[in-house]
Amino acid sequence: MDTKFAIPEIIFGRGSLNHAGQCALRLGAKKVFLVSDDGIERAGWLGRLMEILEDAGVTWIYYPGVTPNPRDFQIELGAELYAKNGADVICAIGGGSALDTAKGIAIIASNGGRIQDYEGANRVRKPLPPMAMITTTAGSGADISQFCIITDMKRRLKMSIITRTLMPDVAIVDPLILRTKSESLIIQSAADALAHAIEAYMSRIASPFTEINSLQAITLIIANLEHAVATRSLDALEQLSIAAVSASMAFSNASLGAEHALAHALGGYFDIQHGLMHPILLPSVMRFNMAANPKKMADIGRLLCKRRGRCSFTDDRDAAVKGIETLEKFFSSFNVPLRLRELIPPEGRLLFEPICRMAVGDACNLTNPKPMQWDDFLAVCEETW
Ligand SMILES: [Fe+2]
């Protein structure tokens, strides 16, 4: 099978935010459309970016309408502001929510219509405005990826929009920014990156170019997350940044799997932060996927166990099972929810069937080793309740 591998220009390093002005100029910017959120504004990073752009002679217009789990109407409002102000380059600084908001605005700015028109794979026809993305978390991968996740408020559903044109032109990854993140955000972002790496490795369209990046990401996250959380060491945070970029290069090209499909369906319905879903759902979906590709799940198992000092296996299945158990222990060593009932009210359980039916249609489910049916998703929800 033919394969393709596409990534943006990536500018990585401590202080790399300082290149944002030159990047905007190279993209032809006269007036940048800036997207960010409260937290980044309060931490001073947005102000710093505005200064960097002004120093380069670039003006900007700022759209502050970003919340966690970006919503369809926020995209429409942003696209109106973009059109009214004659901006020419889109630049976002923040986590996945800010970056996905910017990507959604880019789609409507150049293609028109409503964001729902583009749900699924390869439905965006016209090229988007140039985009420079500055990630402030080591996780979402929206700065690298061909993905954009927006909540349809009427259906209470996170829509996966996946298309090559959503890949930004430039990604700036500055590990210095991670120092202002909370412990919980560092863990959630790393759990997201780990899920990206594992799902991309297991994907039906994984290639040698994505697999190597998946394995590097898994290794770095397991080796560095505890240290990064305990000490905020810049070296450890930088390793998590490298892991997140690697995982993003993998999943942007190999796509994801059923765990993300279910995380989108549950997270959209109950408005749960994306990074909280993975410690709960990932091991259970991996158990389902073990049967479809025991050899690859064993590769992941061996890697996870090696990093945690367990190295003897009878066969592939044993390595896969021990790997999943090791991952569960790893997640339980952090202060994160491990059961759905910690995030969803008891009456929410009655809604699992329609939510699981929605998960089947998420584009991420297509590349799972064996796409899940609604009752497979329901079994995961019940097991992890
Ligand atoms: Fe994710």
C-alpha cells in the first residue's frame, strides 16, 4: 500500500517563540488573526507574542473567544471577525482548544458554510489561509496535525474534521512555555500524547515513518512524565515536548483509533476535558485491540514493561497483557480519575447507548485495527464505569 507522510515546518527549542514574527512575515502577513485563551493571556504569553509580531512590523487582530472543547458558534463568530478585518495569516497560541478554534475559523474563512459541512475525512475543498501555530502544551498535536475537533452544540458531539489542508504551515514548539502549566495539565497532555502514539502505532494505516515516531513518543513519556510532574525540570518538560511532537507526526499521518472515537463522543456529550478520558479508556480499548493485532500490541507491551523493569514474557499475548497492566499502574500513580463515574453523573450511564452509536461514526474509528461496533463501545463504557 502506498503511504504519505506530511508535517509542517517545525521550529523547536527553548525561546523559539521569538521566531514567530519572522514566520508570520515569511507567510506573507500584514495583519495576523490571533487566537488564544484566558490562561495564556494571564500567563503573559499572548502579550509576548503581540510584542514579537509588532517588532517584526506585523499588525494583529485578536479573537479571544476560546473555551475548552471549542464550540461551533465560536468558530462562526471568529470567521465573521476574520472576514471583517482583512486579516491574511492565522496564528494561534495555546493548547488544543485554541489551535482547533483557529483551524475551524480558517476552514470557514476560505470555504464558507457551516463547520458541520466539513465533518469527517477530506471534505474541505479550498486551500486555507496560511497558519502558524504555537503550542503551549505537550499533548494535543494540533500544531502539527491534519485534525480539528469542534463540538456541535445541537448534537452535543465532538466532530472530527480530518484533511491534509488543516496541517499548519509552521509549528513553533517552545518548551519554556510549559513551565507555566499546572501539574494536572502536564499529566492530561502527556496522557493524550501517549494515546496518540499508541493508537497511531496500532492504526490500519500506520507506516514505518509513523511507527518509529510512535515508539519514540511512548518511550519518552514513560521515562519522563513522573520526573516532569515532581520537579518541573526543564529537561524533563522538553523531553515531553519532543514526545508530543513525535506522537503528533505519527497520528497526523496514521490517524487514531476507537479510543479517540469514544473519547470524542463521551467528551462532547458531557463536556469533559479531552486529556481526562485516556487514563480511563485507553487500557480497555487496548484489550479489545489485542486480538486484532497481537504482534503490534506486544511491541507496545515490551516497550512499556522494559521502561518499568519487567522483561520476561512467554509469548506475544503475554507481552501485550503485561504491557496493558503496566500502563494501568502507570496511570494510577498520578492524581487522575480512573473511572467514568468520577466524571459523569449516575444518570449519564443511561445515555451510553446513543453515545456509543455516535462513536461508531467518528472518523477515528475507521482506522482502529478492527473498527468497533456500538456494543463494543458500550462494553468499554461499562467496564470502565
Ligand atoms: Fe487526542
